[in-house]
Amino acid sequence: MTAGVPEVVVDAPSEIGEGPLWHEEEQVLYWLDIANGQLNRYDPATGANERAHTHAGMIGGFTIQDDGALLLFCSGGRILRWRDGETATIVEEIPAEREGRFNDVIADPEGRVYCGTMPDPKGLARLYRLDTDGSLSLLYDDIGLSNGMGFSPDLTTFYHTDTNHYVIYRLDYDRGTGLVGNRSVLVRSPKENGTPDGMAVDRAGTIWSAHWGGGAIYHFAADGAPLGSVRFPVAQVSSVTFGGPRYDVAYATTAGGHQRGPELGALAGSLFRVDLGAIGTPPFRSRVKV
């Protein structure tokens, strides 16, 4: 692994910076401040970052639709379609998530969306699949905190992070049906490395996992073997994605901007760019009917 030094591209005190995703048509990076319901849009060509949308509740994650619109996965289990400031409701609420919110989400090659949640008062989080017809299926309800997801390049394996259990799972994935199963632990993170959060899979099939409280992105082989890490000047590295015209630039979100200082870092909450010496792939597009 040959990686560069993380560089701040947006010095912003985000409380929970999260969910970076590259929009190919617009050549911009969308990313979130979850706690403030803020959808940001960063343009690397100009260096400008703007608030594209503010939701009344929290936005835990989003996908890009085939037509370029965004699907926002929000608090209360609410799912919205957003484009140019206009929203339409796809799912009004999920009763089991009424007091909580969605967290990381990911579209699959067929346009479905796998969407995880934060833990409920009993300490359990869930993973759902939103199908293209708008129907929702519960896949797992025994998760500590559902987080980063990804697919192997050959599209036979689904990766799913459980933050509160300090693991990244591998699961068999069936592209035709959307079923995932045969779950096993791929990576078990030691507590001194922080908790695994958002993740990205590169074109070679290796895994890049942002570690909240670990101040780093950790690199793993497809079999879970550790390959190294990239250190950041902040403690709470929350997610990572690949972008740019060739998908050879990694963007990482961070958190803790409301508590900047010696413990979390003077740049906590900022958006970073880093050369990981790897090339990613375009994110799959959701194709959920409104």
C-alpha cells in the first residue's frame, strides 16, 4: 500500500460528517452532517462546498437514483426522494424505527437498497432491504449498530459492518434475488483501533474501513488480513468513498466538530481527501419507484 497524507478540503465543524458519495454526472461529492439533517455538496473543481438541503430531522444515509436524484434515509424510518430542493415521500415511517433513524445505506447492482439503523432502546439495530417497487424487507434484527457496507468486485459477496460488535461481516450475495446469508465474521477489530464505521471496496477487492475513535482508515485484504492503515489528524473518522473522474481519489468524512480540541482534533468534522494508492468503482444506482 502506498498512501498519501490526508488533506482537508472542507474545514467544517460537522457534528457527524458521514456518507460521502460521488455523483458522476455532476462531478461533485455529496456528504452529510447527520445530526443537523444537512446534505452538503462539494465541488472539487472550484473548492466550494454548499448546503444542498436541510431536513427537519436527521439524514442517516443516501443513495443516488438512476435519474440523478437522491434517496434520503432519515429519522423515524422515513425515506424521501430529493432533487433540486424538492422532496417526495417513498416511505412515511417504519414503526420499529419511530424513535430512531437510519444509518449507512448502499444500492446494489439491481437498484435495491440495503439500509441499516441505529440501535433501539434494547440495544438492537436492524438491516432492511428496500426493493425497487418500494417494499421493505427485514433481513437482520440482531445487530449492535448497522454501518458501512460494500460488494466484492465479482458481486458474490456482501460486506456489512456492525460497529458496536467491532466486526465486519461477509455474507453470500445473490444478485438475482437480493438475498444475503451465510454470515460470518471477516474482520474483528481490537478495541484500541476504535470502532469500524463506513467503508469502501476498491477495484482490486480490498476493503477500506474508517474507524471512529481510531483516527484512521484501516486497510484489509478480501480475506480479512490486515494490510495497513492511514492516520488522520482527527479521532472520529466516519466514512470513506472513492471519487473523481477516474475514481482514484478517496474522500473521508469525520465527526466531532462541535467538540473540536485536543481530544478529537482541531479539524474534527472536516471533509478530507487522500490518495490511498487504489482505484474505486462508481457507486451502484438505486432504482426505487416513487
